[in-house]
Amino acid sequence: MKKYNFNAGPSMLPREVIENTAKQCLDFQGSGLSLMEISHRAKNFQPVVDETVALMKELLQIPEGYSVIFLGGGASLEFCMIPYNFLIKKAAYLNTGVWAKKAIKEAKLFGEVVEVASSADANYTFIPKGWSCPDDVDYLHITTNNTIYGTEIRKELDVNVPMIADMSSDIMSRPVDVSKYQCIYGGAQKNLSMAGVTFVIVKDDALGKAPREIPTMLDYRTHVDKGSMFNTPPVVPIYCMLENLRWIKANGGVEAMDKLARQRAEIVYGEIDRNKLFRGTVAEEDRSLMNICFVMNDEYKELEKDFFDFATERGMVGIKGHRSVGGFRASCYNAQTIEGVNALVACMKEFEAKN
């Protein structure tokens, strides 16, 4: 039976990316050594890093004056590194979910934090509107896509302060005006690569201004200066990222990924809204194109496990919703196909017909 991967992360990757990375794990560029065992300082690995950085800059049209670095620790470590490097006196945070809340917790260790708005009281079912950002903050931090709750900020906000964004789960799914940000970061295990590498896009002239001594490994300047080679980087995940960026470019770049994301979402949300058994969980204008969350309508709540089992038997993998929301979550990152979402919709229709 064919499997359709809707996992929220680590998530689906294009098959050719997996196969090409696997080949290099057996024999890296004909060297007779595995990608998993070569030195990160080997002459044939530096071009991998260089091309990966170049493709990130090309695909996102990153302007001059920004560096791209690759780290470990996931976005969760960046929650600490961001205020360590950028918080001077006061920072503003938009609270749109679990990951934003965790970022706020870390920032409070370094200075004053202003929570400009929150949708926590409504279980993060919408992106707050009508709020204002103080002009005297060092930066505004946002989480562009909220994997657990299924909300997304899909266009740049208009504020008068530097912005910092956690784009772990929607980077490379749409064009981004990088010039509006002081820093963009994220774990790679959604749209970029396998788990194990973190990307950071940072404005060079924003570094070195924090009024504190920063531990060497937590100072972005360390990694910018050493080209992500201060310590041993995650070699295999960086190579996997390279293959994935090549795939994105070959398939039309971020503009094409954006178009495909909208097509997938229209298919699945269309069925959620049509089907008598289901309903979406978030405000329609804030629906994520990456993580489509839905539940059974109240009168059919008792069918939740039955539908999960029904869909699983038909090859749907990873559609169980996060425990904070319940129900179901169909994660539709770049590698997800129209065939995959059509298969899910067919499941929903068939289950409706039986009930």
C-alpha cells in the first residue's frame, strides 16, 4: 500500500532528495568514504556548504549584508541565542502558540519583554489583529507558522522596528522580504532538510551590540566568522539541505512552492468545509497552508478514532492532531504532492458516505 506522509516534523522530503543523500552516505562523490565519516574540513565538503549558502541566498533573494549559517540545537536553542545576541533593553514578542511562548520565556532571562498581543485565551485559534508595537524595543519577534494550532502569518508585517522570525515550518514555502528582518531562523526538518541542522539568516551589522559577554558557542559572530565551521557541523543534514534546495530550484523556486501550497490547501480546506463530519479549528483568514488542522463536528465526535483508523488503513500517516488541539493535522510541506492531498480527501469523502 502506498503511504502518504502528513507528519508535522520530521516530515516528508522529496524522494529524489532522500535517494541522492543516501547514495552519498554510501560513497561520497566517489571518494570511497561515506558522507557520514568524512571530515567536515575535507576539501570536497567545503563546496557543499558554499553551494548550500549560495542557494539559500539565491532562492530567498537575500540582500548583501546578511550571512547564512548552519548550527545545531534546533529552533529551541535559538530562543536563547536571539535575546543573548540582540536584546539590549527591551524586546517585543507576538504570542501565537507554544513555540512563541517558549521563545518569550527564554527572552525574559535577558531583559524586559513586551507581549504585544496573544491569542492564548482562544487556544491560539487566530493571529491577533489590531495591536501596535512599541517604537523603543530592540526587535519584534514573531513565529510565522504555528505547527500545533494551524495558523500562519504569510506576509511581512508592517512595523517600525527590526523584526526577528522563527520560520522553522514555512521557510522556502513562499517568497520572503528578508530585508525586513534582522534575523530569520529555524529547524530544518520541515521544508529544508532532515532533522539535525538549524539555519540562521542574520544581518551582519546587527551583531556585537548586546551589552553582555556571550559564550563563544552562543555568539553568532563566532559562526559567521568561521563559516559555520567553528565546531563540527551536522554534515549529513547540511548535504540533505543542499539536495533539497537543488530540488526547490529545479521545480520553480519559492514562487512555485507558494503556488503549490495554495493549491494543496484549497483542496483540503475545501473538503473540510464541505464535509458534514469535519470542521476547521482556526479563523479562516489565518489558516496555515503548511499545517491543516481539523476536528470532527460535535455531533460526530465519537467517530474520531474510527476515522483515524480508517485513514491509517488507507495509507495516511501522521494525521493525528497535536494533543493541545486534538482531532487531525495534515501537514503539507513542500514535498507533499497533489496526489497525497487528493488521497486524503478521498478518504474523508468515503468515510462520510459510510456515516
